[in-house]
Amino acid sequence: MRYEEHMRRAFFSLTVSRFAPYCGITFLLAMVAHNQGSDLAFVAYVLAVYSVVAVMISMSLAATGNLIAGHVDSPLEKKSLFRGGFSASIVMASLALIISCAIYRLADYLPGARMGADKVAALSSIYIGAIPLLVINTFLHFFHEASGAARRCSMIKAGVTVCACAYLCGVLYVVKGDSFIYWAMGYFLLNETLLLIALLRLSTRRELGFSPLYCKRTMRNVAVLGIPIALGMAGQKLYFFLLNERLAGLMSVLVAQLSVYMSMIGFIMIPVIAYCQAHSLYISRYAEKSSGSYIKGQLGLMVVMVVVLGGLLMAGDTLFFWVGGEVVVFDREAFLSTSALFLTASVLSLSTSHLRGLCDTLAPQLMMNVVMLSVLVPIIYFVNAGSADIHFYLRLQSAGLLAGFILLQLRIRQKHLKILKPNTA
């Protein structure tokens, strides 16, 4: 299959699959903010604490799509990968549940528990039930998305999100008073349960078996590719924690502004992430074409970035107000800072996705963690920035991402030369 045809087929479905959950969570937070604004901090805190576990463990299965993409033409290999991967996802889900329960037991000792220990504990007990389902769903979604069912996965994600949002509307209409927040938190459990049912049904329709299978090769491949991604996510979480601590020590308003900017970047990065995932799956299947496909991928990404930034320029005022009210004023400086961070994050994302398609995840994550934690953090903490505003820190981060991108080009060139050598020998 030609690169352009693959990207045209996959891009829209992958974008919908990633946009739908974002809309659902945004709708939930908006409902809580408008109905019980004082409780929004509790919901945000619980999500922040447990999302570390949920994201790290679920993202350790993120390379599933790349593994299956390389064997999509072999039905027997595909079924074997599914059984082995599904067994691994159950083990990882159990681990996530154990860690989450341990955090729950220690919740009273966390700084945020001072906001209201009973409410934090109650919300935590509701959210914990969704975490193991999230891990299993991550595997199922990535598997089906990479093995020819991307369109059906996007329809499932969109349909489940609509159902979960309808549940929230019903709760808002029926439940009154302080108990609303607890019913609203049930959104996550309902969403993941419906998604699990739909993905299991899709698996059955595709004649995939669920009987446990211990395949050393599958487990090794999942671990070799997935664990570095999880560690990379941990490094990012640590960096943003340290950055928030530094900003909180300077001015609390900087923390709020950083939150708004990161939310905006997360939103406009959705099509880029979808594009990069589609590119990564193609490279996994046609590694011998990786050099030429990378150039095509860069050209296509330029088009996506121009379209997104054009939309931001026209609708930036509305989007920033929607995300953060009047915390950030969308002016020339805001546009430049957002653009710089978006552009560097986008080109870096394509580079890491390209390397993931070539079964290389450890080196990219190590490089980025070194740049973020060994270079940027000391600058943030030990360089006197005087009266620096939020734009200084955003552009510093952009510079770090750009440095990481340049380093990854050397790694990509090295991988391409290794692929070309056997063909020219």
C-alpha cells in the first residue's frame, strides 16, 4: 500500500478515536464546574493522582499496534499476538489495581487529602474501578486499530462517549445536592465498561480467542517496546511536577497559566498525535520504505501544523477563554509561545513515532528524559530569570524539545543506514 493511501485511510479514524475521549472528559469537568464548582478541585486532584498509574501502565501496552502492524497479513500470528497480548494486559491491569489500592490506603498521607479526606477517599474508590478496565481497553483498542478495524474503533469510541455524556445529563437532571459529584465520577467506570463490552464483542466477531497464552516472544516484545514508553511518560510527569513546584514558589498565577497552556496544547495536538500514530503503523509494516516515508511524513505534518495554527489564529480568543476563562489573554505573545511549543512538540512526536515503528523506543525516551530532567530542570531552578513570565518557561521548554528533535534525527539516520546496508550489499 502506498504511504499516501494509508495515511488518507487512517488519519480521520485515528483522530476521532482520540478526540472523543477528550470531549467526554471536558464535558464532565464542565458539568462539575457549573453544577458544583467548589468540587472541581477534588475531581481534578483524584484524576491527577491516579492518572499517573493509569497512564504509565496502560502506555506500557502502547506498542501493541506496532507489533501487530508488522504481522497483519498473517492470521495465525495475529491470533497468537492477540491471545498473548490480552493475557499480558490482564496481568498489567491487576498490577494497576494493586498499586491504585495501595495509593488509596495511603491517601490520608498525601498533601491533597487536606482538602477533604472523606471526599477524596470516596471519589478515589469510584475511580479506581475504572483503572484496570482502562488498561485492558488500551490493549484491545491499539490491537484492533492497527489490524484493520480503525474505523470501527473510532465509531465505538464516539458512541461510548456519547452514551457516557448522556448518562451525565441524566445524572444532572435526577441527582440534586452534594451527591452529584459522586455520580458524575461514575462517568469513567461506565465509559470503560461500555468500551470493554464493545471491544470484546468486536474481538469475538473477528474470531479472536481469549484463552490465556504465555508467549515469551510476545511478552518480551511488549516489554522491550512498551516499558521505555511508560518510563518516558514518568519522566514527563516528573518534569511537569518540578516545573509546577518552581512556578508555585514564584507566583501561583503562573501555575494556573501553565495549566491553561498545557490544556490548549493537548487539544490542538490531537490531530498531530493521530497523524503520527498512523505514520508509525505504516513504518512497522513497511520498514524497508522508512527513509522515503519519513520525508513524506514530514511534508504531511507540515500541512497539518499549518492548518492547526491557522485555526488557532482565527479562534484563539474563544479557545483560550473556553479552556481557562480570563487566566490567559490570547495576544501576540500567547500565540507565539503556543505556536513554538506546538511546532516543536509536533516534529518531536513524528520522530519518536517513526522510531517506534522501527522498534526503537528506549533511545528516544532516554534522550528526551536527559534533556528535560538534566538540562531544563537545572535551568528552571538555578538560573535567576528575574521577573520572567510564563512565556519564558514555555519557550525554554520549546528549546528543549527542539534539542531533543535534533538528537533524534541522528538516531533516525543511523537506523535508516542499517536498513539500507543489507539492500545495497
